[in-house]
Amino acid sequence: MENKTECRKCHRDISDCEARVVCRGDCAGMFHSKCVGLEKEILDAIAESENVVWMCEPCVDWFRAFREVVIKMLHVQQSNGQAQSK
């Protein structure tokens, strides 16, 4: 019996014999590699490395926005610390 999971991009089933990639962002969704434009060489690099991860566009967008918020918070904290030390 074949396992089937739905691709988060095209919403069609991903069969066991199809190339796929899993988002390592918050969604942890599975995608057909062709739906997200990943070629075999890239899939192989992702699979072979512990230090290389792939994230879908929505997760990358969320990560970038989160990073910007953290950077702004750090700047505010640093500004407050400098103002208090004067």
C-alpha cells in the first residue's frame, strides 16, 4: 500500500515514488520538488547535509518578518541601555 501526502503547493497527492521536499520552517509541509522548482542536485544537497535546510516561501517570509522584529527590539533595548547609562 502506498502512502500519500498532499503537496502544500498544488494540493495533489505526493506518492512514494515522487521527488519531494519537506519545509523545515514552522509549517513542516511536504511539497512536490517540481512545484517549488527544486532540481535533483538541490534535493540531493539538502538530503546529504545536516547544515542545509529548505523552507517554503511563506515560512521564509515569516522568518524574515520575525527577524526584523527581533532586530528592532534589540535596537530599542540598546538605545534604552545607552540612555540609562548617561
